[in-house]
Amino acid sequence: MITLKSSELTAAELQNYLQYAIAPRPICLASTIDVEGHVNLSPFSFFNMFSINPPICVFSPSRRVRDNTTKHTLENIKLVPECVINIVNYDMVQQTSLSSVEYPKGTDEFVKSGLTPVESVLVKPPRVAQSPVQLECIIKNIISLGEAAGSGNMVIAEVKLIHINPAILDANQKIDQEKIDLVARLGGDWYCRVTKETLFKVTKPNRNIGIGVDALPVSIRQSSILTGNDLGQLGNVESLPDETSINSYCTQNEELQKLLLSTKNNTILRREALHSLAKTLLITSNVEEAWKVLLADDELNKED
């Protein structure tokens, strides 16, 4: 590991390290308006959800690292404390990037980017028609985090109205994570896309009290086959399968019976084979079944 002191790095160096490391970051495409009615549209990846009740999103129009100037978005919301946070998906990512160009004040980025403005219901700035989810917000506070180049300005925006494209909903009228096709910012010119192929689920540990990795048998914790992710899944169970269910599983599983028989006289080979089989089950989140495979090892049950 290399260790760097942030105080010894330039703003540009800090920006590079942090933006590459703290990623992916969701993108807020913020539409704002000035007192004269000029609309501004600008994307921010220093953005996230911070509260549900009240519903709060936070984004940061930071001072430019290059010359310490501030963004038109920040100037607008100080005078007209309203905005629309337009969520960005793959179909609009190139136009969103184009809207980040530093056009002169008063330039309408809707026109420059080719994105379509839609009149909002409660706030003055328009929404982006192409955005799958549009959040009409009132600005509750703006907190300056510094005056130097690269300093952020934490914009606390309360969500008042949520507009959702029905095309991204599932049969229960909930947002389908596979349909929304989100994108996110990484470092430099890099982005990532959330697709069906890249999605995976992790069972929330607060739904039960997991036994923890420390409660796993030594041979499992020190396995050369099972990874930290595998151990995390195994530790996220409230209890282990009982002997009856293990025996029943072993009796009904021909593959497991053959494995146990073929490795009867080789403890090391047996454990490696069982760990490999359990790993394939964990890949598809069959945790209980993986545990039954691991506990089929008679020697494992003799451990302290």
C-alpha cells in the first residue's frame, strides 16, 4: 500500500485519486433558472440521497479546480432556490455530457444538448423529458465547504414531486432495476452502465442476525477456495442446517454421494471438493444448500 497525505497533494491530484477511487457515482442532471428566466442544465456526480423523511437529495456544484470559478447552477439556486434533479440513464448519457460544456451564462443547455424541456408542476425550472425519473425539489440550504479551488458547495434539496416514466416500472408499479438502465461516473472520462448482466443481489444482513464469519469452522475460514465474499454469505445465516436436513440432502443428492465416496480416504481432497461445490452454490446465492454441502464433511463436525 502507498500512503498519501491529502495536505501534500494539489487539488488536481486529489481530484484524480478520489474520483477514480470513490466510484461509481450516480449523476444528478440539475435544471435551474435565474431571476431573469434563463434556464441552466448541468450534471453533477457529487450527488446522492441523504434522507427519506424528509426526502432529501444532496449534490455539490464545486468550485472549478482549474480557476476557482463557480458554476451557473450555484449562482441560480442562491437567487431562485428551486431545481429539478433529472436522473440519467444510458439513452441520454452523451447529451448529458454535452450539457456540462462551460457555455457562457444565459446559454440554454437544453438547446445545446438537444434534450427536451418539460414544464414542471411546482417549481420554475423545467424537467428533462428523456430522464426516466425527475425530482422537483426546493433548496433547503447551501453549505459552502471552502473558498479554495475544488471546494464543494453542499446543496440540500428536498424532493416535492417525483415523476417516473411508466416504461421502467414492473408489474407491481415499482421501478424495475433492470429496465431503468442507469449510468454512473467514474474517474476521468470513464462511466459505467448498470445492466442485467452486471446486476447482482446481496441479502441484507439486518433482516436477521447472522452468526458472523468468526463463528465459521476454522477449515472454512481458512479455505483456499472460498473467498471473503463466500464467507460473508455463509456468515449471514441465523443458524446452521440441522443434522436431519443435512442427512436428507446428502441421501437425495447423487453428485454429493459420489463425491463423498470417491474422497472417502482423502480428507484434504474431500474438503477441497466440497468447498468447490459449495462455492458454485454460493454464486447463485444458494446459501442453505452450500452449508449442507460443507457440513456433509464428517471431519468438519469434529472441529472445536
